[in-house]
Amino acid sequence: HGVLFRGNAEAEIRRNLVRKGYIKGIIGLPANLFYGTGIPACIIVIDKENAHTRKGIFMIDASAGFMKDGPKNRLRARDLHKIVDVFSKAQDVKKYARMVSLAEIERNEFNLNLPRYIDSQEAEDVQDIAAHLQGGIPTVDVDAMQQYWERFPSLRSRLFRDLRPGYVEMTIPASKLKETIFAHPEFSDFMTEMDLHFAHWRDEKAASLRGFGAGLLPKEQIERLGADLLRHYTGVPLVDRYAIYQHLQDYLDETMRDDFYLIAVDGWQAETARIIEVDKKGKEKDKGWTCDLLPKSLVVAHYFAAEAAALDALNAELESASARKAELEEEQGGDEGAFAELERVNKAGVSARVKELRVESGELRADSEELAALEEWLVLYEEEARLKKAIKAAEAELDAAAYAQYPKLSEDEIKRLVVDEKWLATLATAIQAEMERISQHLTQRLKELAERYATPLPQMNAEVAELEEKVNRHLERMGFLW
């Protein structure tokens, strides 16, 4: 950034470039992007075309848009797209971008340092002393969330009531905030609207995604998909369309882009492949099978739901039996427990101890608590073994059935499973999480304010005095004088 404000010869070069109108724009980037330096860099866009008609320089401060990636920072897809969108449209965005006139730059002696023209600092979260002393939540803090109240106008009156000029109090306990917000009709309507909003885009894109095929260009399809999603969420209240766009880009990087290229080469074919691993001795081992385009889980869920449910039930039974066995071992693991005499808790050891207890000194000891615990452990052990065997057989049977199903799938079935149940279902889940993040942000901020001013100073002093008096009385009863 030094090129934007350094003096001497650089200042003269900068002054001439500005006066000739050659500088079209300046984009400030985050710190720690590049190897070899941690300082922030900037992009200066030089364009001589129509330079004589240029009346200003478009400036962007994109220093806050990045993600941590190991020791460095990295621009996300959403950050790049936002920079390009805003720059291309020369769009004024508060705390982010504005067109700065040449006259203003000249008044600043041709210093182009971005903080002179764009205040990108977030407002400080100020502690209100009067609220700490007298109680209540400052109205100014509640007003700062106006974007929520515009969308949920009656929610504010449900949560707050006037306390005194400039201060309000919450009408519900902080612990009930999330429950109250989620149950409010306006919030419920908003979440329903957002579900329908995505459903409209999903239904619109499903047809075009199914129309993609061998020989077409994945890059064009991917770019069109992202552009359509951004456009669809433009102007939607409370929703950051670039955050929505990032969810698509993350899924593209993880899975969807590879799927597009597979389809572009091979068409809509769900071909299975064996997973062969070679050990250190060079011996090949078959580790099962996979299908890149159409995961086994989707085929199982769609065609073998009953078998999968039965397998889940067996796993639940196994988990219950294993938990009870572990609980029994913990209960009876002490010095006086049923397993105290055993070097190792296993079937052989427990069975041997049971025989000893059944006939000890020639007498039957069927009423022994130790014997009952050991016999219960053996029952659980056998049940665990039976369930493991049943699960292994069920998994093998389900795996074979799914493997045999792939060659039977038609192209339309593959398209439906991949487009609707893989791609669009995954995106729906990610975007639903983004909607929940909006509600969580509101809830967390309100809870923070409620807890910050929950106990005013006079009440706090009274509680301290009361506790001090209790301690003093207790010390007196103990015979201490001071």
C-alpha cells in the first residue's frame, strides 16, 4: 500500500497518473495473502481508454473478506465475486466501496491511502454506564438491529418494553430467547419463505442440470449456476447472497465440479469400480467397491430403505447391549465388585469364575450377587456376538443388493438421483444452515445484551452485602472474632 501514499518521486508519479485520469480503480486486499510478506497489498487498475473523461477513481477496501488457510489468508470465491461485481458496476457499498472524485483526491494532496476515503472499521460495541448503574438495555443497541425489526416488526414489541427514556427491558428470560424467536409467527413465515425461495431456484435449475450431458462444457454450466444463484438471492432481506454463493462454490470444489467433468466425458453413467489396495508385500486386497457419480448411500436409501432400516435397528440393539456391558464392567470393576478376582474380563475368565461360584464348597450359590452380575455379563457378551454376526451378514447382503442394482438403473433414474437427491439436496442442507445462522446471530446478540445489563450495580452491591452478612454470621457461630 506504500505506493498509494509515499512521497518524493513516487508522489510525483502518482499525481501525474491521477491528473491524466489513467487510474480507473484501486482495490485494497487483505493482509498476509502472499508468501514472503505479511503486509497487505493492493491492485491499481490502469486504463487509458476514456482517461480524459474520468472524473474520479473507484476504490474498494476488500481487506476484511478472507479466510484463514494455514499460516496464510486466502480469498474465498465469495470475496472474489464480490470484488468483481462491485468494481464492474462501480457500485457504492457502505464501508466497502465508493467512487472518489478527483477533486477530493486533490484536496488530500493526491494521497490515495484507502482509509482516507473508506471507513471500513466496525462500530465499537460501547458499554453503557447508565445501564450498568440503573439497569435496562440501551435503545440504541436495539435500534442497531433495525434490519431484523424491518423484517419482524412485531417481534421487537414481543421481546422488549419501555423502561425509561432511552432504555428498554426484555419481557422474557434470556434463556427463552431462542425458543421465543423461533416460535414467533413472523420468523416462522420468514423461514417458510426462504424454503420456498430456494425451492423455486431448485425446481428451475433441476431441468437444466438434467439437460447437461456428454460433450458439453462444464465450466459454462458451473458459471451459469453460480450467476443464477446470486441473482436469485439479490435483494432478499437479511440474506448475504455472497454467503449463499460460497456454499455452492464449496460444494463444487468438494464434489460437484468433478461430477460435471465425469458426465461431460462419459455421460450419465453410474459405473461401479472395485477398490483394490496393494500391501507392502505387493499383494492385492479387494476393499469393496465405489461409484464416483452415484454414491452407494443414495441407491440404498432409494431402493433398499426397509433393509437399511432393519440394519439400523440391529446397530441400535448392538449399541444398547455394548453400553449395558460396559456399564456393568464399570459398576463391578472395584475391589469388591464381581470382576475383582479376574485378571482380564473376557469370556473364558468370566465363565471359569461362574463355575467356581456355582459350586463352592459343595454348595449351590444361585443367590450370589456376584454370580448374577457375571451371568448377566455372559448373556450380554453372547448377545453382542450374535448381533455383530447378524450385522455383518446384513451389511454383506445389502452391499450385494446395491451393487447388483447399478446395472439396472436407467439414465433417467441416474439423473433423478444425482440431480435431486445428491446435488440439490446437499445444497438445500447448506443453505438451510445459512438461514439458521441468521437466526442464531440475532439470538446471540440479544442474549449478549440481556446478560450484559442483567444485574445493575445497586443490585450487585446488595447481593454482595447480603452474602457478606451471611459469611460474617457463619464465622461468628464458628467462634471467630475480628
